[in-house]
Amino acid sequence: KTDIGLTILCYSYAVRELCLHYKRVVPTVIKIVYDAKTRQVRAQYGYERLKSLSDCETEIRCRMWFDEIRTNNL
């Protein structure tokens, strides 16, 4: 159980780092499906916002703004 959680966390981090390295948009949604029989991982990516910015706390909105500025090298 712990190994799968750690694998998923590492996978998510690796996807983020690869996107930043190649100057691509980082997915906002990653759906990871693990098939225990075949021991394979399948992933689907999405770029939509899960909730509106007005629903987010101020700190989260500031962090999102900072990440966007950093990503676009402004």
C-alpha cells in the first residue's frame, strides 16, 4: 500500500519536473490508474481548473499567480 502511494507521488513529481524542464504547461489534473494484475500504471492528463479562483484561499491564488509568472519567465 505504501509502495504504491510513493510510486504515484514520484510519478507526479517526475511529470511536473519534465514539463518544467521542456517548458511545457504542467497538467493541473493527473488521473493515475494502477492495474494490480498486470502491475502497470496508466495515466491521463488534463489542464482544466478544478474550481474557480474565487473559491481558493488568497495564499493559493498568490502561489498560482507566482507559478504562472515563473513559468512564463515574466
